[in-house]
Amino acid sequence: MRKRSRGAVTLIGSGMPEVKVCDIVNGKPKVRRIEKGNYIEFHLKYSIFHKEIKRYDKNTFEEIK
């Protein structure tokens, strides 16, 4: 029986509470971080058919919808 690897992607800043972007279980999702202008963009790839893009403000770490 294989042990499941676990982890998380979090944003940490000075003077701000940390924000959890996603959980990582068994190497899923594959995460790519891109910094653009005033926000940080995360490309989360769970499989070929399931992809997600999340954007967070650089100053407040609030998710931009």
C-alpha cells in the first residue's frame, strides 16, 4: 500500500493572514504561478479535462472572481 502525499499551496505575506489556494493530494493538482500587474494567477491542473485558474490581489490576498 502506497502512502498518500499531502500538502497545500498557500500565500504568505508579512502582516497579513495566510491564504490557502488549494490542497495537493498525490501530486494533484499541478500548480503554475504567474505574477501579473496587481495580481497573482495560479493555474491548477487536476487532469486533462479539469483545469482551474485562480487570481489573488497582491496587496490583500483576496481572491478576484
